[in-house]
Amino acid sequence: QVQLVENGGGLVQPGGSLRLSCAASGSISSISAMGWYRQAPGKQRELVATITTDGMSSHATSMKERFTISRDNAKNTVYLQMNSLIPEDTAVYYCKANDRSRNIYWGQGTQVTVSS
């Protein structure tokens, strides 16, 4: 089992920045990849970015210029740096982990609101 706890959400003005964090615990060694997804009101959950245990990352095309995923293996933590935020980025951001047995784990989500 893997547990995920997100932090770092909040209210930010357009053009501002936030850094989300996702701390993993439990069966850490079983994790093969982690990622960030988001879900805006009335919309489907969408992929933001993923990163493997080797550090290979991938970002959604529409966000790759502004968002960066990274990881600190020593802290078992994945980060999402979000810059130049716009109101359309308002959503609940979820951390996801995949393990080598193809199990999927989700965090509880953290709200990001971009508004003046």
C-alpha cells in the first residue's frame, strides 16, 4: 500500500506561482511512477504531468511551458511548480502513484484557486 499526502494549494492571483508537494509513504520501493492530475468543476480529471523513479518526466502539452514536475527521492516527495497561473488553472490537484503491480493510488487532492 502507498499513501499520498498533497500540500501547497491555495488562493493565488493571476500571474502568480504555487508549488504543490506530494509526500509518499508506505511501500515506497514499489512505486514506478508518480504524477499530478487536476479536475475543475464540471470537467473530467486530466493529466498534468508524470515522472518516473528514474526522473523521466512528461508534461501535458497545454501546461508544459508553465508547469514543472520534479522529485526528491530522499524525501519520497514529488513537486509541481506552477508559474504564470491563470483562472483556468483553478481545480483540485491530485497526486497519483503507480506501483509495479499496476496498482494505482490517489491522494486526497488539494484545491488551487486562481482569482483576483
